[in-house]
Amino acid sequence: MKIQVNKIVLESFDNGCCSFLFDQSLWKMNQGRAHIAFSDHNLYFDEMNSTQSFYRSGIGEGILTQYQFNDLSFETLVWIEFATSDVYFELIPIHFEEDFDAIYWPNAFEFEEKRKDWITLLPHMQGLMIPNDYENECRELNFHGQFCTNGAYMPWLGQIRKNEGIQLISLTPWDGGYQIDHPAKGPYTHVSMRHLSSLKHLGYRRIIRLTYFKNASIVSLCKNYRTYAKEKGLLVTLKEKNARNSYVDQLIGSAILHKGIKTHICEDSIFYDAFHPENNDLLVSFQTRAKEIERYHEMGIEKLYLHLDGWGEGGYDNQHPDYLPACEKAGGWEGLKELSDTLLSHHDLFGLHDQYRDYYFKAATFNKNQAVLNQDGSITDVARWAGGRQTYLCASLASHYVKRNFEEVLSHGIHLSASYLDVFTCNEPDECYDLHHRMSRKECLEYREDCFNYLHSKNILPSSEECSDWAMRSLVFAHYGPYDFMLTPPKTPRK
């Protein structure tokens, strides 16, 4: 079926593919088949019964396709907005109770020429630009390209060929992601989005917006996403952040100092060195760190931000969320206060590393009923980090632990200006199937944001790995700096 809206010609096919003619510029989907991936098989759109019809409303026109296979039915709506000429892709559940892994729609666009001025833009970590002739293969992505992780801090993709381009923005990114196929030296790059199940269901309408650029550049695509974020109330400028917390202005220009107090690697951690057990423990006193701060200022540092790891009794990545008290052998609460007073005397920023997702079996109040319950009724049980066996704390409970711990820290007169809540914007949002605290990915992100908002209420600058628009709309900032020690798996086998 083919229609024309404004100056755009849209053609939609039964197999889920589309083509668009933007002002004599053809963009065509023809890579892969749109399909639903189940645990044991794929169901392709072109294997289902389908009917197409013309769609019109007061805001746009498009093509509605209805799909049905046995008891499963859904619709796809591809329509063009009159006011902006933006294209919207909508995946609409009608009767869709089946559990599935992912729905791969819409398909990748043809992008076949081996040219340096044909580039693909991905929101992977700090951002990724891949020319079509790029010599290295690119198929693997952090967290499989899931949105709201460091594999996709912003939910958009872009492709530019010479001076024109397109940008796809997921307007419902909580249960979504993207995939890429770029072989070594090209000559093509294929990228597309997918939709994940939400608590075993399609659940709600999924929406992707496509914008065409006649004169495209990296800057124009980034500005377009910024405009979208502003329209949705997601954009917070540095000036606005500073109005909420004056530490933002102080952070600018500060040297970032990343230090630790205590390391303890448990025997069931993959980092445990059984042949050199002395490598599994390290302790530096709070007083030693305070003296280092004094020395740095004597050397000419004007202002700094200290990010402190391993300050709790258990040591770095141990016993969370029951991390208190401050490490006794390093000086306890009095020692931590002395360090914070030293930083305060120089008007420096002070932040503590903390963790409210990794939930350690050795935590004093550990209760498996507060862990994320997986779909199969199990809880995750891994032993990667220094603290050994762990699972994941349900984010619906996290803010209560944050409040409990920080009220105790502050009661000891610790002058905190910042806090680093680990993994909240790096790792994927969790789903929890426990009926007592059932949680979708979208709800997980909102619960994580509650933790940051609590810190804001205490005039503490919250931070995590990076800024993720959908994970948190409060201030976050990245930190990178030298460790006094770096956990590295031993070369010799663990015990």
C-alpha cells in the first residue's frame, strides 16, 4: 500500500518493511524480516494473516496493518505527522498475552555503500560514530544495546549518507534496545530497534519517531534529540542544576580524586587470589587520606572532588546494603569525620561510593525475599565482585536503604557534598516477579530516581556512571580517576 503525505511518499508492505521517499531521497527497509522472537522459535510477520488500511486523523495520515496468528493479534501503524513531517512507528497490542523475548520491528534501512561519509551514530557509552568503511567489525554492544544502560544512554539511532540523514528516537524506551551489524571494513552498517516483553507481555503501545534531515550532521541530530528532551521536560541545563544544588558550580574545574580505604576479597569471588592471599586485603586509614588532601593543596591544587571507595566496615563491594559503620580499623566514624572536616576546610567536595543494587549474601540483614525474583521463580546468584555471592536488591526497596544509611552517616557529623550510587545508570533496569514487590523496568527506573531525589533533599550531589535521561532527571556526573588499587582477576586459578 502506498500513500503520499506532505512531500513524503510512504509505502508499507505486509512483511513489516517500509520505504520512504523524502524529497526525491529514497530510504528503504530491506534488511532482515520483521519477527517476534519466542524462546524456542521465531514468528515472522509475513507468516501471519494481515490486512492493511488507510489511516487518517486530525494530526496525520498513515497505513494501519493488522496481524493475526491463532489467538495472537496486534497492529502496526506507520503515520506521518502533518505539522512536522515526522514519521511515527507504533506497535499496538490487541490480543497479545503470549510471553516473548523481543519483537524486531521496524527493520534496518539499506545502508550499503562503502564510503567514509556514510556514517552511523549510536548512543553507546560516550557515543559511537561508525563510517561504513570502518575497518573493525561491530556487532557486540554493552548490555546488548538495551536502552537505559551504558549501551544506550540516550534512546536514539542515526544514519547520515553524505549530507542527508535520519534519526530514530524511541519514545517508549524502558523495554527496548537496538542491534547493529557492521562487518570488518563494511561495506554496510545495519541498525534497528527491538521491543522487549514487559512482565511477560507486550503490555502497552510502543512508539518510535523518525525524523528526516535534508542537511544532516552529527550536531543537527544531537540538537534534534535535545529539542525532543526539552519538549518532554527531560532537559536540565547546568544553570538549572546549579540552582537546585550549588555544588554543581563548585564541581566545574575540580580535580577528581578517586581513592580507597579498605579492600577485602572474599574466597568465593573470582578476584580471590588463593596463591597470594596477601593480595586480597588492603587498608589505608582515613587519617592517611586526610594528609594526602593537605599535600595536594600544598602542591597547588585549588579545589578537588574526592570520591572515596571502601569506606565501610565490609570494604569495597562488600556486604551492601549493610555497609555501616565506617571502617573501624581505618579510624571509624571519628576518622571519617576528620577526613570530611579536612576537605571542608579547603572547600573541597566529598562523595562516598555506595551500592543499592548488588545485594550480598553476607549482608547482616540479607533476606532473599527482598531480592529481584526472576521470571522462572529463581533469584540471581553470582560471585563476581570482591564481596562474593550476591543477588540483586529489588529497586522498590532501595530508597528505604538509602535513607536508613545516610541518616546514620549524617548523624555522625560527616560533611557530605556528594554520593556515588553505583550501577544505577550503567546496568539494565530490572524486572521483579515477586508479588509483594512486583516491578516493571519502567518502575525500576523510577525507584532508582527516588534514591537520587532523596540525596537532593539532603543537599547531597547524586552521581552514577553517566547521565541517562530516562533513568534519572536529576544531576549526575561521570568520574574517572586513578585508583590506589585496581581489582584485577589473578592470573593464577582461584581456590
